[in-house]
Amino acid sequence: MGKTPEISVLMSVYNGKLYLREAIMSVLHQSFTDFEFIIVNDGSTDESSSIIAEFKDARIVLIENHSNRGLIFSLNKGISVSRGKYIARMDADDRCAPNRLAAQYEFMEANPQIGLTGSDYINFSDTFSQHCYTLKKSGIIKAWLLFTTSICHPSVMMRSETIRMHNLAYDDAFRYVEDYELWTRFAMHSELENLGAPLLFYRHHEAQVSQVSRNEQLRASKEIQRSYLARMGFHFEEAELELHNFISSGKSVQSIQLLAEILSWLNQLRLQNGSIKAFDESDFAYVLGRIFYDICGNTNLGWKAFSFWNSAELKKK
């Protein structure tokens, strides 16, 4: 097997011929070179296999699924054979910045309490490019997980020791939000941070989440939120969980009554946190304030929503 690499880069491919060559090259041309590159070819029926075969780099470890088993199966299979101190995720339609592995490796080495780090990223297509900013502080990231994730999945580097010590793996019950669910379990065992530099180019294209998949995302997210709220010590009724899931759905608020119900629930969370100390109070206040600010900005209520937000204690500072 040779020398144990410091990093295992993990990528699953299913019919990825359009952008696969570009993705592979962005990994092989990293300034940090001490890695193995685990590529799981998940039963591709296009030219993905021949594209992978073009690269003769000894760092590539190719795993062939004889049929299409899905992303979650493939990632867990890749993790099970990985040898690196760290596991860096990568998708077959994205690109790494040339210093991505170096920057994340140096950060993880200097911060042993961090079990997982992501980064800012460039969301791009053939027609646009946008710097997407992530939350940075671990306490804020963990509190934000009550509603959704602020960690870009293919930008992540994970500490292998944390994964194996706590038997962490992707859960097939949470297809389309498998990363969000895993991060909530990571959060129970280590700190999570994002680096401010955009280390990943995240490709936006039409093959991404469909409306059918979006409905499945919302259903699965509700169960993630149920579990994470309970693990952190919060108490809630089913109707409150429904409201909580609505808050994270991105749907527009259509009435002042619903806005008032949302504000009441967020205030309940704030009061509960004051007792159970699940999160630093300052971090939690920031998260709740920002969530409410975003909710008030996503309505058809105009100045009514602004006035409601302006008079609320949770007003974003």
C-alpha cells in the first residue's frame, strides 16, 4: 500500500462525463501532494470510466460499483477504505482551488478540537459566478444546524479519528440531506468551522435537486430537526416542529399571524436555551436574530413585515 497519506480525497461519480475531467485535474494539481484520491465509480454507463482511465497518477484509488448504488453507499464505501488522517470530500462536477487541501490541512493540524471544516465557495455556471459566504464560528454553526446547514458538503475536510471513534457515517434514511444529518451528529463530538477563503468552485446546473427531491429534503429535514432539537435538550410539540420546519423551508410568509407565531416560537427557543445552556447565549441570539430577519424579508407583507421585525426583540443587530 505504500506510505500512509495525510489526506484521503473522496469523490463518487455517476455518469459525470461532462465535468469529470476538470474535477479530477483540480485535485491532482493541488499544491499539497500527500494524498490518495479515492474515486468511486458508481455504476456509470457513460464515458466516466474511460475518462478516469486517462489519468495514470498513482495516487488514484479506483473503486468500481457494478451497479448504481447511490451517493450515500458510495461515500460510506470510500470512507471504509480510506487511509488518510483527514478525509476531504469532492464532487465530480466541481473544482478545487489549487491551495484547498493545503489550507484545510494546515488549519486542522493547528486546531485539534476541530473535527470538520468547510469553506466559503464560488457558486458558478456558464453564465454567472458568485462568492458564497459561510458562517465561521463553531458555536454559531452548531446553533444554525437547528434550522439548516451552513456547511457546503463538497468543501468539507473531516478528521478520520473523529469519524471512527464515534462510528460516524452517512445515513441512507436521509437521502438528499445526508450531509446535514451527519453534521448534526458531528456537532455532538467536535467543533465545526468554515474557512473564509473560497476553496471550492461549486457548479450550479439543471441536473441538481428537482422539486420531487426538494419535497423529500423537507421531509427528511424535519426528522433531522426533531432529533437535533431533542438531543440538545429543547422541548416542543408536533405543531411547533411543523412551524420550525417551515422556518427552514425557504417558503414565503403570507400573513402577520404566521409571522407572529414564528416570532413566538423563536422566543420560546431563546428562553429554553437560557435554561438548558445548549448554546452560548450570544451565539444563539445572533442565529435567531438572523433567522427572523431572513423570514421577515421573505414575505409579501411589505412595510408590515418591516415594522414587525423592527419592533421585535430578536431584531438582527
